[in-house]
Amino acid sequence: MNSRLSREKINFLARLILNALFENDEVEFLDEPNEIRLSIVKSIEDELKLYDLLNQKSAEKIRSQKKSIEEGSREWEILYRKYYNEEISKLGKIWK
């Protein structure tokens, strides 16, 4: 699996977020709009990289099983969800 979005889609999402912030009267901007947009773009890209890393770790755990498990099978999907959730849980412990 690859969670990559095109640069165009990431920029589109960043503009949507920035526009939503501009419409909120409670938000005060301390930087130029383009700098804020670039920061949003970086945040989205970082999240996608994290997703890819968690996906890779989960798939590696399945492939390291003694028993060969066919990718896309029901067993693969169950193990993938289990290992992915374990990786997410580990992140939560790091962030606390």
C-alpha cells in the first residue's frame, strides 16, 4: 500500500485548511499565508510518511512469520490490522 498523494492534492488540501482558518474569526495569524500553507503541506507530508512507515512495519511483521501468509488473504488482513494497531499504540506511548 502506498498512501502518497500527488503534490497537487496536498497543496489543494493545504489551501482548503488555510481558507477554513481564514474564515474563523478566532484565529490570529502571526505569519504570512504562504508560510502557513507551506507548514500545512509539510504536516500533511509528515503524516503520510508516518503512515507509510507503519504500513511497512506491519507488512514486515507478517512476512517474518514462519508460516507463509498470502498478501490480501483474510489472515493477512487480520494480522495487518493487529500489527498496525500495535504500531499506533507504540506511538501513543512515545508521545505521552
